Amino acid sequence: MSKRVSFRTLGCKLNFAETSSLASIFEQKGYERTNEYEKSDIIVINTCSVTSLAEKKGRNILSKARRSNPTAKIVVLGCYAQLSPEELSALKTADIILGNEEKFKLFNYLEQNQETTVHTHPFKEITTFDSAWSSNDRTRTFLKVQDGCSYFCAYCTIPMARGLSRSPKIETIVKAAKEIVTTETKEIILTGVNVGDFGHQHGESFAQLLQALLEIENLPRLRLSSIEPNLMTDEIIQMVADHELLMPHFHIPLQCGTDEMLKKMNRRYTTSLFAERVSKIKTLVPDACIAADVIVGVPGETDAHHQQAMQFIESLDLSYLHVFTYSARPHTKAAEMQHQVSPPVKQQRSREMHELSAKMTNKYLQKNLKTTRKVLFEREIKNNLIYGFTDNYIRVNAPYTKGMENTILNVYLSDIDQEGNVKGKIV
């Protein structure tokens, strides 16, 4: 009987892509994948450390896994394991704790029988780039093209968790993309920590990577993940405008909506640059979806800063926001700053920012009603409705008929249902 392995993943799409690649390695070695802890010989938990809440979720999953299966070998890896291995080791619930340089060497440690083994490298020694892409969802595949970050924003632990920015040569990514093209995948999402920084150590650029990918025969549609405003070049925007395979969907981190807070958080752009990038996109790609990340309650943020940020964001032609409440992370500059914002104030600012996001989303959806867009239908079917996303990232449902899964169809966007989903009619 083959051994069984189960996986749990927290955090970003990059984590999910890496977990998927690890799962493929297990399957190649004869393991059967299961979703049940109780039936697992090995449990792999890929952790996140972007907020204290993410770490708490990681601890809870680890405790649940151990209670469910006291005899399983439990492996904890990822960013939380990299940043706080001693903390995880003290819980005495994991058998192997691996940092981000070690996680793809997992099988080197599985045969060891020590009580708890911890294997991590200092972040400056995290230099390996491990190729990864998600393969468990045949509709959309997340392809890792870059890892790490060299920006050291005041609030962020990512450089310490994932190491400095690095990426392979274009030819490596093209090879991986060609493998994906042979599957049923209809969309490739290019992902990483700071994808706009792709190729700097090889004298290459992200725009050059896009051009190389677009030359692949039978390439499905391509979608970009988050790109820093200062790395969102005119060339990248123009390529999205010119190529139907590049989805009109941009995700641009803003984080702070005032120049004072941007500077304090060590961001590499101003609000005027951010506004100019949004304007440029809307000029060249009028139907584009533009999302922005926003953090509320960073140290030193006053009510005046918050209101100024709200006004600035409202002035932009954005489609929706990802709102994060600031969480002090150990060993970051922001955690040591004075004038930390109280939890009730952060919660109130978060509510106000979420309300603004809902207002923007509704405006964006209304603007797209009575138009026809290409929708990639996934495998989610509820109440005889199938769900999917338009090219410009609007979630749509339509009456289901057999064979619609994993197909791209022209859909007329008719109206919005009570849950905020756009109702579509197949054209």
C-alpha cells in the first residue's frame, strides 16, 4: 500500500504554486495525496508570516493536524518556518521545520528520526530559485517567475523570509510555460514576490519575458500578478494594450495613500507616480481592471493622513482594493516606530476603506454591464450555475450546461445578483 501525504497552504499564490510542485514530487515518488489528516503518513504545512493572524492560523492548523494524527510525520515549511523556527519547535508538534532555502530538499530530511529537526539558512543565504507552478487546477495555473525581494519596506518581513530578489533566465520560464501549454490549462498567471524585478541579475527584464512567452505556440491567455508602481513600465502597459492574450488586469500595490507615509514606510514611489500609472493604463486599456493593495494603521498614520489617503484613492479609477490592517512584524523598522495606532482605530479605518472598495467595485461592475466579455469558466458549479472570470477579472455566473467547464465563452453581462456576482448570458 502506498504512503499517503496531505498538504495545507496559507498565504499567497506563490505558496500555493510551490505546494503544488511539492505535491507533484511526492506523487512521482509513489505517494497518494489525501485531504484527510487521519489517513496521512506525512502532513506538509506551508506557512505564511505576512501578518500575526497568518502565523496564528499556521499554529492552529499545526495543532489540529497533530491532534488528528499523533503518529504522522509533520513537516512545517515556508515563511513562518523561516522567520520563527524556534517558536514552532517549542510547540513540539512538528517533526521537521524547514526554511525557504530548504523546503524543496524535503526528502533529504524525511528519513531522519530525530525528535524535531530544524533546518534554516540566514536570509542572505537564501539564493536558490526553485521552479514551481500549480497543477491541481487545470483551468488556471500560477507560474512562479521570481522570488524574494530587495526593497526592505519598513513594515515587511518578506526579504527576511524569502531572501533577496532573484529569478531564473527567460529560457527557464519559457521551458516551464511550454510544459504547461501541453496541459488543459486555459490561463497562466505569472506570480512572484516582486515580479516587476524579474531578470535584473541576468540583464533581462519582465517586458522581455512577456515577449518571449507571447511567442510560444498555442499559449493560453496570460494574466499578470502584482507589479510595483515604479516597475510598471509604459512598455508593459503597451504590451497589454496590444496583445489579446495578455489579460487587461493590473494589480498595483499602493499601501499608503500619502507621500509622507510612503516615505516613512520606505516605498519607492509617490502618490503622483501611482496616479500617473493608473491614468496611463486607463488611457491605453480603458476596460482594464485595476486593483490596489492598501494598508491602514501604519505607525504614525493620523486621522488626517487616513482622510487624505481616502480622498486620494477615491480620485483614482480603481476597480477594487485589497485592504490590510497593519500588523507589527518582529525585526522590522515599523515595529520599533513611535505612535503605533490603536487596534480600535485601525479597525475603524479598515471598515471605511472596505466601504470605499465596495463603492469602487460597484461602479466598475456597473460600467461593464450590457457588454460582452470573454469568460473562462472554472469548475465551480452551484445551483445549476457555473462561475468564471472575464478577461478583465469580473466574476460571472451563467446557467450551466454540460461541457462548459474549462472553456472560454463570449458572455453578455446582464445584471448583478444579490450576492454581488454578475449574471451572464452565453452569446
